[in-house]
Amino acid sequence: MALFGSSYMLGLIHIPLLFSLCFAADPFANFQLELSYITVSPLGVPQQVIAVNGTFPGPTLNVTTNYNVVVNVKNKLDENLLITWPGVQMRRNSWQDGVLGTNCPIPAGWNWTYQFQVKDQIGSFFYYPSLNLQRASGGFGSFIITNRDIIPIPFKMPDGDIVIIIGDWYIRNHTALRTALDAGNDLGMPDGVLINGKGPYQYNTTLVPGGIDYETINVDPGKTYRIRVHNVGERQAGPLPDPPNDFYDTSYVVNQAMSIRQNGSASGARPNPQGSFHYGSINITDTYILRSMPPVVINGKTRATFNGISFANPDTPIRLADQYKVQGAYKLDFPSAPLTGPPRVDRSVINATYKGFIEVILQNNDTVPQSFHMDGYGFFVVGMAYGNWTENSRNTYDKWDAITRSTVQVFPGAWTAVLVSLDNVGVWNLRAENLDRWYLGQETYMRIVNPKEDNTTEFPAPSNVLYCGALAHLQTPQQVSSSASTVSGQPRLYLMLLVVFSAAILVLR
């Protein structure tokens, strides 16, 4: 009995050691997100919105650079769901990106666990549902990455953070907005603007009726606050405000945007790849001109296009189709310049070269201001101007201290140029962030594959990967349970640790 007691105690002593060996490298941050419908009245009219954990907007997720983030998402909606994390550069892990080209959707009533590591980023991001205009009904929340202690920020630590989630808002929910777009109708002007899920202050009794709850932010005199602003709007807040009255100065707003500069000498986590602050001297390997036009009718349906192609999401996600050699899931024929023929609906994807350094010109020949986003990457915003881009436009580029971003604005009748170092293997979405244009097909993907892949530049498919399309027969039914311990992905880790610990105890005996 004494021998058993001694070996049992030794086993207990070794359990914390095994935990430290497994988790000491980088900490884990675990979150549970449950998306469901609730009824609220942000603009004084009861409407159905998408809540996260029962709140609208959803909770703020706070993590630190290098953390491993584990997010269990439970879909209590009546339709498929995916959560995306725009701006968060998931190194080697497009499997967790949460868009249809890379992930099968989470069916209604199911849950799925995202797991990814946040790396060289410090900043304010947000999460939201990426399918079927669901973001127009909510489902979003703040995602904040803070600095490690060993990487000081280049200013005094503020006394507090203030999160502001702002965006235009429709009283119609996302299903009604979908119906309007499918019928070829414009969404029209939004019904109002929300701040943190609440309506406007009654600054005018004629324009703003009574009974609307508005946001109040409390601060203390003499203290400094960091304000984190997220634009979750559907249409980028309608038309631009009137420009200055100088008829000959139409470029004021462009010059203002380009006046922002990046201080490469400041401390803090730096964008990948390291050393790319000399981006102006790196040879460009490919150039893509992506032209957006007003929506057109293709095969009897209203669609939006890049270069004359309106993207149709594949039934089988692109990288999954690669791994299982599914033929015909997509095409690697996306044009590097606008097509001259009639527009078409297709599954055309950009065949990008790993380690390439590309130039992307976003030419907005649409009638509305737009913003464009590329998942998995930060890019250097080197130029923008009114008119059509030409080869001579490169003479105006900022090749020294351009800002790095993952989303950039492009004014109507203007262009914006960005430079991107393709160092992140995977399949990454490139899209219009205006929800109506995105829904109507203004997107594509960059397929970036390392031909010498040995699992060092891209993670393999996760053990809990969902299957759909041509691979739907591989998907096993999910065991529905109220216990979070049954979530796919995480329980495998817990079970593995339990087996290791039990084996260690038996060996010590």
C-alpha cells in the first residue's frame, strides 16, 4: 500500500510537468461563441438580429501576440454559418479562415472549433459571419490582439480601452436584404447608423424619434484612453460627403488618405516578411489589375464582378479539393487584367506563386466608394488617384514609408495600388467588403502553394475538418450535446493528455 501511495504521488508530481511541456511554449486562449436570434429595437422598431452569447454586438475576444486561439462556435441559427477573422494574419493556416472557398459551412445545430495562432500583429480587429449577408443582422464582435511585455508599444500605456463598433444599419434583416438583391434591386440607403448596437442620440426630434436607446461612454477627466473603432457597415455609410468647393481640387480626399505614413523605426511587432520595409526595392513578379464595375445581369441574375468574372463559390472548398484530388472544383485561370468579352459567372482563382512579390491595382469603375480586403495578408498601400491606372502611375508610388493594411478604400472612378509579399501558403480570399457587392460575387481567391511542401509552410487539414460537396460522404454525423467537452478538435487534445498522464502513472507504478 505504501508503494502504491508513493508511485501515485510521483504520478501527480509529473502531471503538472507534462502540462507545462505541452503548453509552456505559447499560451492558449479559449472562447465559446453561440450564435442565435434575438429580438431588439436598435432604431425603435423590433427586429430579428443575430446575437453572440445572447448579446448584440457579441463579446470582445482579448488575446496576446503568439497566443493559440481556440474558439468553439455553436450554430443555433436556421442556416449554415461560418465565422471569419478579417485582418488576422493566420500564418500557414487558411483552414481556419472561415469563408466558403476554404471551409465547408457549419450546419444549423452543429458546432465547430477554430484553432489558430496570432502572430506579429498588435491591433484591433473584429469577427463576423461571412455567409449570406448575415453580418447585416449582427453576429459580430471585437477581436483585440495586445502586445507581449517584451515588445513595448511606442507610447505610454493608456488608462483604458474604449471599443466602438459602428456601422450603417437596415431595419430589414439579412434574409429580406438577400431577397432584394436576388431580385435585382438596390438595397437603398440604410435606415440609420448604430454605435455598439444602439441607435443615434436624439439630436433632432424630427429626424430621430423618441424611445431609441443610445450609447454612453464614461471616461474620467485627466486620463488617456485608447479608442478601438470597428467599421461593420454594409455599404460604407452611403455617399461621400461633399468635397471642398475648389472645382480644380478633386483629389483632396485621396491626398489626405495617402498622407498617412508608417514609422518603420518604431518598436512593436512588425509585419511579415521581416525586412520588407525595403519593399520599394523588391522586384515585382506579377501584376494584377482588378476592375470593379456596377452590377450587371448575367444569365438573368444581377451579379457583381472583378475583371468581368463574378465568382461562384465551389461546392468543395479549394484546398480540400486539392488534397483529395477533386477534379473540376475550380479553375486556375483568373485573368490578370479586365476581360474584353461579356461578363460571366465562374470559379476562377488566381494561381499565385509562393515567395512572389506582386502588385495589385484595384480599379474602381463602379459608382460607389468601396473597400477591398485580402485574408491572410497585410499589404503596402503605395498609391491611389482618380482616373484609370496606367504604367506611368508607378511614378507616384510611395516606395519608402507606406502604411501596411489588410483592407483599403478605393474611391469611385479611382484606383488604389498595393504591394504584397506572398509568404503565407494557403488559399486566401480577396473580396469587396461592401456586403452587397460581395454577396453578388465580387471576390476571388489566391491559391498559394509551396511545391516543396513538407508541412513547414502550411499546416495540414485539421482533425475536425468538415466535408461537403464532392466529399460530403466523408462527413460523419455530429453528436449533439450541451457539453462543451464534446466539441470536435478540443476533446482530442484532452483525451490525448489524459492517455499520456495515465500512461505516466502506470509506468511509475
